[in-house]
Amino acid sequence: MSASPSLTAPGSVSHALAANRLGPFAIGAAIASSVAPLTVVTLVVSTAIAVTGLLGFPIAVITVAAILMLFVVGYLAMARHIPNAGAFYAYVSQGLGRPLGVGTSWFALATYTSFLMCCFGGFGALVEPLVSDWIGLGVPWWVLSFAALILAAVLGANEISLSEKVLVVLVVTETLLVLVYSLAIMLTVGFTFNTGALSLDNLWSPSAGVLVVIGMTAFAGVEQSVVYIEESKNPKRTIRIATYATVSIIAAVYAYASLVQISAGGPTIIEQATAQGGDLFFNQAAGTLGHTAVIVGRLFLGTGLIAAAIAFHNAATRYGFALGREGVLLRLFGHCTLKGAPRAASLALSAFAAAVLSVYAVAGWDPLVQLFYLGSTTGGFAVLILYALTSIAVIAFFARDARGEGLWQRLLAPLLSTVILLFLAYLAVDNLHLLFGVDPGAGPARWVPIVLLAIFVGGTVWGLILKHTRPAVYQGIGRGTRSATASASGLQTIL
């Protein structure tokens, strides 16, 4: 380990992320990768139709996009005053108090790690039959999952621009595939649009709450733009453009592709979605493009999951970095390479992911049901809670000092989004058994909320412990590079 004089000088912060590296397109690619367009269009849409029996997914995603546009008004306003890679954590710390901020940081880490593990499990399960057919030998799913993990680990531990390039290529490719396949389905003989899927009446049925919550999980990850704020070019402008543009484009893609699927399925679309699952979209396109469309679709579904894994890995490691930098977690996690990559946090996360995959492999658990679906549903539910908590924190933060923000940015938009998000959170809790496909109060519908609550409480208690045992660290919670403990720690940059 060697020190860089310019980074370890007194009063400086020796563990800063690579600044002025990412523009709107790169950050937008990271956001789009985390929401995994092809995964949503194939797996989430068919699941929503099969679980709810409703055909209103297109209008549901448009509604969710509008809610998120409302949420990010206050979210981005807060980012202008608190530039921190640990966004949720920093905002709740400054808005609702440091102990709750630490609880939020643990909750956010669990959320992004849950999404990360679902990507690894889904990749292994979905790509396994393709690889086995190609080479003529059975390849265990976990071998492929570990390969994806190694790729994410290597990219995450090195310069951000490298993973940025990979994400751009993967997300552009899968988005183009969604559009091409949707167009091919429209060219099928007899295709007509089912405009009823866009009717607002779809939002008033008893199961509509589940539909909207599923739609919310389809956008999980859009908040990640702020996670890259310390590495962005012209942060205030770049983050705003990347967030609004990506939400708008992704919403349009989701609405269009899901409307095409529902229209092509005709009166038996619910039965088709239940029977075919994630292959529904590919099978519909195969009517025009041939069976090769199914194989190519599955392959790019796998690469889309890799892109999502890289994006969630990067987001989670930046939370670990932010906490290590301030001394809330091991200071080792606050180390970064000379090029600004949070290597220590990245390697720690990769080691944890490897341990989880090993347990699943040894136990023989189903990677698609018990890792992909469980992880994505848990993460989607948890990120909804994070949105609501952060929205409340925005109101509290600006109530103490407007900081030059207008009434819409600091109060009205955050207040509206808080009311809506809390209502959605209630619907999610009330219908969690439907989301997990179990009986009320059974299985993951019971223990997932308990585990998430325990994580949040554990983090909050740790924050209170820091208050009494390490007051200097406590005072720096959520302050990022302005944390006194970060600047005084004298940490070194690792090669």
C-alpha cells in the first residue's frame, strides 16, 4: 500500500471517488441497466398479468413513472445540497437524524445486495440451458452465476469508466432488442392494439394496488443517479438530466412493449402469461422472426441481468464506501484506488455474494424461484420503503432551512410524493402474500418484513451506540467529504 502525497495531506480527504468522469448518458446507462429493461418486459410483465389477472400494466407503469417524477423533485433538490454517494443514507441522516440515517444505510445495503443476488441467480438459471445445449454438457447454474459475479467484481474494483462502457453497450443492446421484438410482434398477421390496457379503469380494481406495486419494482434503481453524484461532470445539471430522461425513456419502452404483448395475446393473454412466463414475449416475436428469436432473446436476457448486476454492485459498493469514509463501518471500505474506484468495498461485497451463492449451490435451492424472484420482490418492496422514508426526510430537511429552494421543490412535491408512497407502501404490505405467491402471513410474506425491520433497527441502534462511544464519528454521519472524521483519518489510497 502506497500513499499519494496530494491525497494524504493534512485536511484533505484521501478517499474520494473519481471526480468529473461521468456524463448524463453514462449515468443514464447505469440507471437503465439497474432497471433491466428486457428483464422487466419479459419476466415482470408476464408475472404482473398472471398474478393480478389484470391487463393494465401499461397504464400502471405510466402512473408509476409520474409518481417517480414527483418523488425526484425533492430528491434532486436535496442532492444539490448534500452531494454524497450514500444518497438515501445521507438524506435521512440530515433530514430525520443520524441514528435513523445509519438504519437507512443498512437497509439500503440490504436492498441493493438483494437485487444483486437476484441478478446472479437469474443469470445462472436462465443461461444454463443455453450453454448446456451449445457445448453438449450439463453446466450447473452456479458456475455461470460465479462467472457473472467475477465479471462484476473485476469491473467494480477498477476504474468506473470501464464498467461504464460495458453498461452502455449492454443496456443499449437490450433496449434495441425490446424495440425490434415489439415491432416484429406488431407485424404479425391480425395484430391489433388493445387500447383497453391504457384505460384508467384498470387502476380502480381490488388488485390494482398489486399491479402498481409490481410496476414500482420495475423502476427500482432509478434513484441511483444520485449515487454517482461525486463522480459526475457538472453534478447539478448531469444528475437532473440523467434522472428525468431515463425515467421518461424507460417508461415509454415499458408501456409500449407491454401493450404490444397484451394486444398480441388477445383474449387468452392471462392463460398465456401463466403458462409461458418469461418466454411469452420471445414466443410472440418468434411468429415473425422464427425460433431463433427465442434463443437470442434468452441470451440477451442473460446479458441484461449481468448489466443489472454490475449496476447494483456499483451502487452497493458506493454505499459501503460512503459508510467506511465516515467511520460508520470499517474505514477500510473508505479506501479507493488511485483512479477513484472503491476497491475495498467492492471486494467485500463480492466475497459476501460468493458466500451466498455457495450456500445456494450446496443446499440445492432453486436459483430462479428462491434467489431471483425472492431477491427481486424483496428488493422492490424495500426500495419502495426507502423512497417513502427519503421523501419524509426531504420535507424535514428543508423545513429547517429552505436553502433557496422554491415551495414546489422543498415542500409541495415531496409532500405529495410522501402521501402517495406511503399509500403504496401500505398496499405492498397488505398484498405481500400475493407478490410472493404464498398464503397471507406465511413464508416470505411474514419473514421478509421482519428481517428488513430488524436490519433497520440494528442500524439505528448502531447509530445510537456511535453517538455515545464515538462522538466524532457520529457528528460526521451523512456529511461525506465534509465529515471531520473522514478528513482527519489520514487514510491512504491503495493501488
